[in-house]
Amino acid sequence: MNTLNKLNDGQCAVISSFGQTGAMRRRLEDLGFVPGTVVQCLRHAPSGNPVAYSVRGATIALRQGDAAQIGVSFI
């Protein structure tokens, strides 16, 4: 399965599934990470963590571990 953390800078994908449950899943959904949404990887930090993503016009930084729980389809 492809996951959000595998995107390279500038690459886009569509969110397809979640591995998280509970409060973290609700928080991601509140930030705009919902199935069917296009997300773009903007930039990786020099250390690799966190990574900035563009979601519905907002820039959101996620840790690699959290991004690895979000399934995507590459476009």
C-alpha cells in the first residue's frame, strides 16, 4: 500500500484510507485529511521530520510516523 510518507517534494496524491483511530484520526480529519482529498508534499525538513503537506489550501506539518498511517493513491 502507498502511504503519505512516501511522497517526494512536489508530488501529489489522493487520500484513500487511514490506519489511525481515535483522537489522532479525528484531528487529521479536522485538518482536512479526509478520503478523496488531494494532498501535495511541499517540503521535507533537513532531518526528515516533519514533512510539510498542502491540504485544501493549508500547510500542515506531520511526523513521518503519522504520515505512514495514511494510505494514498498517486496521481
